[in-house]
Amino acid sequence: MATTVQRAADRFTTRTDWLDSNHSFSFGRHYDVSNTHFGLLLVNNDDLVIPGAGFETHPHRDMEIVTWVLRGQLVHQDSEGNNGVIYPGLAQRMSAGRGIMHSEKNDSWRLHGGPEHQEQVRFVQMWVTPDETRIDPGYQQLEITDELLSGGLVPVASGRTGHAAIHINQKDATLHAARLAPGASVALPTAPFVHLYVPLGAVILEGTDSAELASGDAARIEGSEGRRVTAGPSGAEILVWEMHASLR
């Protein structure tokens, strides 16, 4: 069982006047041949967007894209006619399939009226490869706040039918989320590839010599066998990809 810890400070970064983005893997102009993916996960971007700004309409193809909002609200609109406001506790995915155009912006007042707000939106966007290419594009979202209150790992998105809140077109991947109270712990899934990301708080990963994993840190575990993750004194929120295959 091999574990590689990636510290927040070691991620690629993109900074503009409206975006603060941290990339766990090669992305955009950032490329490292030794850091293109882990298992089936190609993108794990932690983004902070100012009010009134965001990603203008742009294309995607043949990718399963899951977005997890940590604070604020993110407006999704796409060329298939889907639109909605994504907020903490809402599971959301877009299947790009044979091709789709979409935008993601921090401007919810333009969608449903009301005063402008001054809150930044922070979200983690994750991409995994699909089982099949050139499928019909799709979109799904579901509120899972109540399930997160359990404190355990909650299956957010999976390719296994009925296994999670929302469906992705990749049978060998499942995304779990947990909101851990101070000192609480959960067992990670047993799988050939497990990616643990800590967007909020800090945790201790059982069986590692490294110090705690703080906000923005990640662990890439090969041959995971149910190791426990324990939250620090302030609690933590974690995102865990369980993957039973890898890109060749």
C-alpha cells in the first residue's frame, strides 16, 4: 500500500483578477508529465470566484464533471437548457458526452432576482473519464444536506446504479463526502486507488508518517484497505474518490 501526500503549497496555481484556482493535477497551461491523473481522476480544482464573475460559456467533451460547493452559490447554465444554483450540500454533475457548452458564475441574483451579494464562491471541481465516449450530454443535481448530518461517508456520485445520490457514467468510480465533527473518524473505502482531499479543516490519516493533512492537502493511496481518517479539533470536510481502475 503506497501513499503519496500532496501539500496545498505544492499545487499548480492560477491567479487572475476574478479567480484564485489551485490544481492538484496538470491543468491548462500547467503541465507535468508525472502529474496528469490518479486512478480515473484527471482534475481536482479548488476555485475561489469573486461576485459577478466566473467562467464564461465554454465547451467540454467526453468527461464526467462533478462540482462540490464549499461556500457561496455557483450558477450553472448549459447548451442543453439546464440551469441551476449550486450551493453547499447539493450534489451536482454534468456529463459532457459528445459535446456541451456551459458557464459557471457567481451571479445568482441575475438568475432569480434580488440584491447583489458580496460573497465569494468556493468550490471543488473534479473530472473523471467516462465509460463510453460520445454519449448524450446530461445534467443532474440533488440535495443531500440531511445525509451529511450523519457524519459518515456519503456516496455523492457513482457509476454503480443506486449506489449514490447522483449518477456518473463511470462504473469504476465513486465520490464520497463527509463532514466530520472534531475528533470523529471514518474508514476510507477499500479500493486499488483512493484519492483523499481535505478542502476544510484538518485530519490525521492512519498509517502515515506525515503530519496532519490540512486544508488543501491530499493523499493518493494505492491499495487502500479501509484506513481511518480522524478530524482535528476544529472538525473537517473531506472528499474521497474510490476508484477500481486507472487510466492506461
